Amino acid sequence: MSFPVEPERHQQCNPGNFLAPNPGPNPDISPAILFESFQNEEVNQGLLQVVEATYRPLLKLMKVFGLYFEDDVSLRRVGQNSSPQSTSFKHKGYISRIYCGFVVTGLWFHVIVPLVSVFLEPRPYLFLLFVIWHLLAALVATICLIVLPLRRTSNSRFQIFLSKVIKIKTNTVNLKKAKAKGRDHLILFSCFFVCSVASVIVMDKVVDINMGSYKPWYAWYGFRITWVASVIIGCGIWVLPLIFFCLSCLIMEAIFDDLYTQMPVMEFTELKKRLKELCEVVELADRMFSPLFFVTVGLYITIMCFNFYHIVNLPQGNPFMFLSVTLFWVLVTAALLAIIMVFGSTINEKVEGIQQVLQTLPVSSEEPGKILMLMLLIMDLQGQPRGLSIGGLTIINKSLSLTVNMI
């Protein structure tokens, strides 16, 4: 196969046209335009079934914690070649929406509870810690309800991301690892949740830390109950979106690995098309997760700083139990931050790994056009890093991951 060397042809096939620059998504492209561009593509039904089976158990659990408001967690309607305003999106899930709205409202109310007590109680740093803790839970829940559910009247970012993934033309993607890891992550979440509930009970009954027992909330005992409930729900909200992130990264890794195995035998035009698809998938994933990372990374570090302060300055009553609970949350926060860095840097490595595979592709010297296009692809991949970003500000790569984890 040969490619004529003409200036007009060069511009048409320039890899910069489909390997979008990073960091950060392109704000000029609206989600609606991206979604409409995928509608005419044929759905890979086999890939859709496997992806749906991977996400379904987690989405059911996220509904319990008010992070997903669809009554039906099936993702099959994403593969229907129709707009979200059509009758295929007729099931609206009013009960789930009301429940999610109730949960988010409660979370935001419990941001105000310790914030008011900051000005009325003598331990302001403790109450500021709880303000940040509840603020993180409320922001994460709000972002998830905006980004994840499959809406009827508009397209969520998860909807757009999924629409692109299930239209990748391949029958060899192996998602067994993602499904197995998903089950393992849910088991780990169950263990974490039990430990978290135990820590909340210890804080309430042993250490006697309950926002409902401080001014001005101690006037009604119900505030003690609602605060404990909000913290327990917040524990799930802290972790479940990151499990969703891990599953999405595992799915993208499997798609990249499938491309790596097929690249040596693919036609060059097909290779360019697949690279374009994968770059679009990564960009859409960045649109979906970058707001979440902007909130979580910043607040995780802030919470760890406050926790270290309280480790140094232990209270007079039950210092050992207070220290145990604080150390538990320090470890949890550090682990969640490390998960974001490790999985995010893995996606960056997968994108950059394409360059190494391209350099090993056999190309005949009698095909100068193909050699030129291959060089353009490699040069484009050597430019700015690509991958998932923190609020569109910086790409999560190995160097950033090592820096944050060392800190």
C-alpha cells in the first residue's frame, strides 16, 4: 500500500487532526456535538454486553448511596441509534431522582452543621476538618449526578464516553480482568464500609464526637442521628466513584492492549482510524473524570493535613481511640489518592506506549508515503502528554504520581 506524497494529502492525514492536544479537553466541542457524531456508527453488540456486565453491579450499589438515579441500570439503550429525546428514553426514574436529591440535600446540609459550630465551639480545627470531609462527599455526589446518569433530555458525559467505547470495531477485547477486578473492588469496598461504620460508632459512642452534640445543634437529639447517617453514606460516596474510575481505566487498558496485539497486522488506514478512536475515548474519559479529580485530589491533601495536625494535638479524653480513628482515615485518604495517581498514570503510559509499538512496525522502503505518515504519528505522540487530567490543569503521569505519593 502506498500513499501519494502531496501537500494536500499531508494535511488531510495529519495525525494532529485526530490526536487532540492535551492537557485538558477542548472546550469548543460541546458534548451534544460529540454525541451526535457517534450516532451513525454501528454498535459493537458483543462489546456492549461485556461493558454492561462490568458496570452493572457497581451502578446498582451506587444507586443505594444516591450517586445514580436510573431505575434500570441497563446500558443497552446507549447503543440505540436514537437521540436521548426519543421514546427509548421514556423511563425517567422519578423515585430514584427524588431519593438522590434527598441524599445530596442532606449532604450539603451537613456541610453547614460543622461550619456553624466553628464559630461557637472552642475546637475550630476539628470542625473545619468535618466541614471539608462533608464538603468532599457533597461535591463528589453532585458531580456524579451530573456526569453519570443516562438522561432523557440531554447527554451525560458517561453517556457520551460509553457511546464511543461500544462502537469500537473489534471482537478481541478481553474484559475478563476488568470484571474480575470489579468484583474484587466491591469486596474491598464492603470491608472498608464495615470498618468505616465501626469508626463512626467509635467516634460517636467512645470519643464522643458527634456534630449533633455541639452548639447550636444539641437542642434536638435528631441531629445526632442524621449526622451519623450522613457520615455513613458519605463513606460510600468517598469510595464508589473511584471504583467506577478504576473499572473505566481497566476497560480502556483492555482496548489499548487489544490494539497493541493487532497493530503489526493492521492496514495503515485502519491503524489511523483505531488510534483516532482511542484518542477520542481517552479525551471523553478525561471530560468525565477531570472535575472529580479536581475536587478529590485537592480535598484529600487538605484532609490529610488536618488529620496530621490532630495526630500531633490529641484531645484529653480517649486519646488512643481518637488516634486510632484519625490514623484510619489518614490511611484511607492516602490510599484513595494513590489509586487516582496509579490508574491515571497507567492510562498515560498506554497512550505513550503506542509510540514504542509504532517504532517496531515493519515498513518497506518502497512505501515512502507510509513511512512519512508513520513518522508523523510518532512525532505527534512525542509532543505534549496525553491522558487523564486533574481539572484540565495537568496530566496524571508517572512523575506526578510519584511526586504525590512521596508527599
